[in-house]
Amino acid sequence: MKVHLNSIPTGSHLEVDLSLTRDEANMMLEEVGGCELLSDLEARARLEREGTRVTLAGELSAVVAASCRRCLKDLETNLDVDFRTTFLPLPELLPEEDEEELELTSEDVELSHYEGDELDLIPLIRETLLLEIDPSPLCNENCKGLCSKCGDDLNQRECGCDRASYDLRWSALQDLKKKPN
């Protein structure tokens, strides 16, 4: 969704509602893998313009499906995320040529840029969504995972397998240890 900055008078604001269907939103997550949205993505934002500076603040919500990284149980997570960033035209963000180093402040982290008189909100929504999704979710902190031998879910029951790790590559050294001197 692109917003024409000329539609926001300087010193004023614009309220924007954005809705992406489940399929449209999942296209933004294709490269992530292992998760998908179960609902449409809803976002509400307020754009404020002061001269060339545009401040965007809003929230987005969606339901994300993923799998526990230990036991592979299906998980659903409700995302309700607040976001905020400030946009400046690209030339104002470029550092002076004679500066050797550029030190970033905490405010600089929330800076982004725009070119021309349009601001595309989709990349910001995508970035916010990607940063908020847990890359390796757990069903709970004490998840025991799956048995490495039989594959049973150890949260359901103990399987009785001997899970002592033994690497066959070290078996020759193990035999040396058993021999008397």
C-alpha cells in the first residue's frame, strides 16, 4: 500500500487501515519457512507529517501457526505488535562525505527513508512481522522434545530408550580404556 505524501498536509496526520488477506500476508513469509499466518493481517497506522519528516506509528495483528522446535507440536500465536518509525527523504539520511565514521543513536534505529512523494507501507509491515515472529518457538520452556531413538514425544511419556550418547567413531578408544596396562 502506497501513501502519497502530498495527501498529508504538513503539520497534519492521516489515519490508514491496511488489511492483507491470509494468502497475501503469507507471500511475505515465504522465505522464512516453518510458519504461516492463519488469519488476515490487520494493521492500523497514523502518519504525521512535519515538513519532509513523516512519522508512522501503528499496530498490527495476526494469528501465526508454527511448530515447537523440540517436540514439533503445532502452535498458534496471536501477534499484537506496536510499531513506530520516522521517514526522511533519502538525501537527508546520507552522511556528509568528509565524515569517516557515523555513530548511530537510538533514534537513528527507527529512521528509514523514502524517495519521491510516495511512501510504501508494505516493506515496513513485512519487516515488523518478520522481527516479531519467534524463529524457534517452544510449546513451553520445559518442553522435553522427542526421543532421538524412537521419536516418541517425551512430554507425553518416557519411552524407556537408552539415550546415553555413544559415538561409534570413539569405540576404539573406549576399548583401549578397558585394557589393563
